[in-house]
Amino acid sequence: MSLPTIQEAIAAIRTLPEALNVIEQLMSINHQLIQRIEVLEREVARLKGQPKKPTYASSSSQSSASLRTQPQEKTHHKSVKDIPIDHTETLSEVDRCTCGCADFISVRTWEKTVQGIIIRRDNVRYRGRDKTCRGCGTLWRSALPAGTAGHQFSPELKSWISIFKYDCRLSEGLIHRLLSGMGVAISRGHINELIGDNAQKLECSYTHLKVWGIKLSAYFHTDATGHLRQIVGRGGKMVTEHLQIVCHRFLSLFRITRRYNAKTVGDTVIGKRGSGAICISDDGSPNGTLLRIAKKQLCWIHELRHYAKLLPVVKNHQRETTSVLMQFWQWYWRAKDYGRDPTEEKRRWLEKQFDRIVEMKTAYAELYNRLRLTARKKDRLLLFLEYPGIPIENNQAERDLRFAVILRKLTGGTRSPGGNKSLQRHLSVLQTIRKQGLPLFETFHGLLMGTVDPFVLTAKTLPAIRHFPR
């Protein structure tokens, strides 16, 4: 990073606005240098083996975060009528009063629902007998229940192990501790082996999501996060890969790839079946012009973050930045209302207001350049005006990836391509089951046993997107 000299900075000044912009430029470079020094100090402390210093959010980051504050949604509490009842018990009644009378009058009847769960060991010893027919000599063997032949663990236990791992975020050590404490003789090796077997059985369900999940999607969100994989046998070398997701409110499809670019996203993750859908994403290079998808809606939350990251030091520049950002937020909420009730009048107002904001003349050079960059992305930022109903932010992908990021931090990543395959299949199927509103254990166990058709994973699909031509 090169720091301009005092002479160069003075020579570039002709007017007062130019002087203020030079001050902003120097303060921005100073801020970046401070951040680099902090990174280098942490690295030096790490090499020396010193403990980490606590980090506190600065006032500038708090102020920018407050500009991004959105109203919280109200929490929904289930009523008693929505709770499934497994069995009903009739309470005992008094047959005779303390006065000796046995004649009663019913005042009212009432019900109370108490939720509970039973967690217990269920080791079963099967006793069978092999018989031979005296007439023809045919040998008949006692039949074991489905899924138990050749195995020492029940199919239900196998399904629960996968749910513990990929839905409850329990490590193999914690799963072993839980099951051993309940009297199940199982090792960590057994647990890894059972998870791998379940991943193989999920191949059909995962393929169904890749084919029909994408094909039935009118639009989808895309995003990616880093994924670590340790190569066993090469000195514990860690390889950085990318966990990519294609999702909407009824679908989650994960894919781990070595690269994250437009070709990988378009060919490997989305494929030809999704080329006609609308892609909602951030404005990163993998989602740029090289991505072979005609319809792209950029995330407005990511776009507004660019303005929230501007940290001017001159008061006039601060007022201009705050004013522009507040106008964008007001425009954002009107755009959300347009998606719920699209009219031609709202559409004309949104487009006119967008042009007015991005064409504003500001004395703050960085803000002016940022407005010009937003104007260049007008077609991709305003695609929702042509297709009302599609989301204008990529929050769905951010929320779906959050679970995988927490799992990565707890487990430290995977150790083999088989582990990658297990991770992407389990996360895809389990998250989609929840989004479809299906009972988790019954559906997941049925998919493993082959008693549930994978088409239940795409039973709920997105409604048709209305085309609102310009």
C-alpha cells in the first residue's frame, strides 16, 4: 500500500471539496494501515505463544451496524391445538365424598396437554429357529426384521446417529458418550462407519434434489462459504474448499467444490436445469457476467453494506452518507411492499426514486463513486420489478449456510472425499425435510429404509412467478 506524499496531496488540491476528499483519502489509508498493524501484532503474538487479546467492537462499526438494523419479526408460539397427541389418559375421579355421599354433579370437563419425551435403550435379543421340511428337505430360517440382518445396530439407531451428527451438531465423541452412558456398546469407529453407510443410502434422495429440486424452482438463492478438509497421510495438510448452496424456502442443496467461480457455479452446482430460473445472489465475481444465467437479481442487503462501510471523518460527508443510506432504506421497504402487492404506480415510483438517488451530486468522492457503481448495476438490482414476488435479498442462503459454518467450527471440517459426500448429502436432505414441514425422524428414517419416496422432498414447490414486462 503506497501512501501519497504531502507534496502530491497539496498539488492535487484546487478547491475546498478537493481538500476534504484528500483528507478522507488519507484517513482511509490510515485506517487500513492500523488494521494491518493489528493483524501483524496478532500474528506475532500467535508465533510467540501469547494468549489472544479480547476484541471489542469499535464505535464506528457499531454506528454502521445500527444503520443496518431492521425490525425484528414477532415470535410465534404454537397453540395447544397444533401439538400432536400420542395418547390420551383419563384421570382418576373421587367416588365418594368425605361426607359419605356418592352422588355428584358434573360442573365442567377440562383437558391439559403435557409435552414429554421418552429416551431409553432398546437392545433386543432375537431368538430364531431353522427348520427343515421332512417332506422335501427345504430349509426354512426365521426372518429378522428389515435392516437388521448382518448388522448389530438397529436401523432406528443408525438414523438417530445421523440426526445427532448433522442436525443436533454433536461430535462423534459426544454421540459415543451419550450412547455408552445408555448402555449401548458402540465405538467411535462404529459411529463413523454408520454415518458413511447412511450417506450411501441417501444417494437417491440427493440426486432427486439435484434434478427435480432445481428443475421445479422458479428462482433460487446461491452463496458459498469456506470448507476445510484435512488430507490424512500427508502431514495433516489442510485443503481449503468451498461449500456452495442452492436454496429457497422449500429447498436446500449443498455441494462441496475445489473452486468457486462462475463456471463451477453454473456447470457443477446449478447445471443446465436451472439456467432458466432467476438467480438471487450477491455481486461477487462468481455471480457476474460469466455466470450463464440470464436472469439475476442482486441482493440489496449486500449493496447497502457498501454504503454502511463508508466511514467519513468530515461532518458534511457524514451527513451526506447518512442521508443517502436512509433514503435507500426507505426505498428498500417500499420495494418489499411492492413484492406483496405489485402495481404499476408503485413500480414507476420505485424506478424513478432509484434514478434520483443514484444520480445525486455529492461532495464526498467515495460516496459519489459508490452511487455510480450502483447505477451501473441497475438492471440486476431492479429485476424484481419485472418479476414481482422474488426476494430482493439473499438472506435465505445466509441463514442456511450459518448452520454449516457452526458445524465446521465444531468439527474442524472433514478428512476425506467420503466425508465431503456425507456432509453435503445429510445437510441437503435434513434441511429440506424441515423446510417441507415433514416429521424429521419418520421422513429421514423412511428415506434410509426405502419406505418413503424421495418425491416428498419436492412436494411443496414455489408458485409460478408473475411476469410484469417493462
